[in-house]
Amino acid sequence: MLSPLAFELPAFLLGLLFGSFLNVCISRLPAHRSISKPRSHCPRCLAPIRWYDNIPLLSWILLRAKCRHCKQPISWRYPAVELAFGLWLAFAASTALALFTPGIAASALAGRTLDAVSLAILGFLLIGLVVMDWQTHKLPDAFTLTGTLLGFVLLCVRAVFLGPHEDELLLHGHNPLTSPGNVTDHGNVVLTGPEHLVFGRLLAIVAAASILLLIRLLYQQLRHREGLGLGDVKLIAMIAAFLGFWPAVLALFLGTILCSAYALTLMLRGRANALTRLPLGTFLSIGGLLAALIGTPLIAWYSSLL
């Protein structure tokens, strides 16, 4: 049995590197700038950052959170994003540890690997969107729409590796048919596992996005102004593409509660009113991260109460 550290430590270090790249995306995508050119530089003095000053976490600590050239502060956001994604990738790696169960079938191994990869990619996208919407009130299509497509494609690939009758859905099975020769067909109408998975997820994406679209349209009709951006609609569709409908609904519920609590806090401190623009996408993204972490047991617990 392999030690968990054999997966989690390399994944954490790799997550720090990808977290550094995520910081580039956060800084440039909302402003529609290239993420490849120019090379990393100080946003204040524009001096290029040397490789030894660009080591995730370590360089920020050694430089005492200041640019080597202009001595201006380096935001704590940079190490925070690196650390957050490092921990997320370590978590994704811990879920992949079950892949090495002795005797596991090749199809199950491939399916679980895809699940771990999907979890890692979702975390990358949502952590980035948490910060981007908080700082700029923008949710770039490069993350939301691309993420929705990527999540659905990964789901389609996952469907290829379903086992026989796995995730199969019985639609109709009450009209047995008898043919000449005394051969009885029970008349079952089923969706195969891949059909159920793919069409169900496509419906989940449309349904989750439709909820926010309906809220957006109703708000516009009642208040005659926009209260919900299309970026939030695309974001909830992306969450549904990776996790499914009910986890997306859970993310919407948690995000709304968190955003309402934040708004109430601002109003009590006299820093907001009914017209203040709130970064709902940030809280929906946090809700999506929580749904990915605890959504399955939480939804199962709630379903048991019904």
C-alpha cells in the first residue's frame, strides 16, 4: 500500500507551480491581456521578475513581500492562490489514492482517474474565479465557457469507461411482449449508462443555467435594471458541467447565503446600500468548491430526510 504522501506531496508542489500560473490568469484575463506575453513583471515598476524571485511561496517570503527593484509591497493574494491550489491538488491526489486498490478493473481505474482530473481542473477554475470576481467583478469566458465545455467533454470521456449496466436507467418495464415461439420480451425501455450520464449532464447544465436566467429576467422586469450578470449564469452552468444539477443547486444555495451575509455585514457597517454591486460570482465559486468537497454526503443526508 502506497503512502498518501507519495501522492499528496508531489501534487502539492505541482499545485504551487500551477497556482503561480493561475495568478497570471487572474491578473491578465479580466483585462483581456495575453497570459503568455510579456513575461512576468512587477505591476508597479514593470521590472521583469527573475526565476529565483518567482518560486511559489518561497520567493514571497524571502523577499519579505516586496519587489526586489522598487521595494513596493507584493500582495498576499499571490502566495494565497498558490497555497490554495497546492492544497486543492493534494486533496485531488488523496482521492486518487483509491485507484491503486488491488484487483481494480481497468475501466474503473480509468474512470476514477478522470474523476480526480476533473476535480483538479474544477478547483483551478473556481479558485481563479473567486479572486477575479472579487477584484474586478468580472468572470471571464475563458474560464466559465471553456470550463463548461471542458467539464462536459470530460464527462463524455468518463461515460466511455462505465461498466456493463452501470448508471443504467429503466424508463419503462410494465408491458411484457410475447412473440411467436413463446419468447417473452419484458418490454423494458432503458437508457444505457453512457446515454443516461451524457444526456443527464447536458440537461443539468441547461437547467442550472435556466434557474439564474429566470431570476435575472424576473429582476429586470420588476426593477427595470440588471441585477444579475450573465457571467454568473455561465458560472453555475460550469459547476453543473463538472458536478451535476443538485451539486450546482447546492453551490447556488451556499453562494447566495454567503453573499447575503457579506451584504448584511457591509450594510451594518454603513459601507453598502441596496444599489451596491456585490461579487456574487466569488461566493458562487466558493459554493462550488464546497459542493465539490462535501456535496455528495450533504445531498445524500438531505435526501434521507425527505
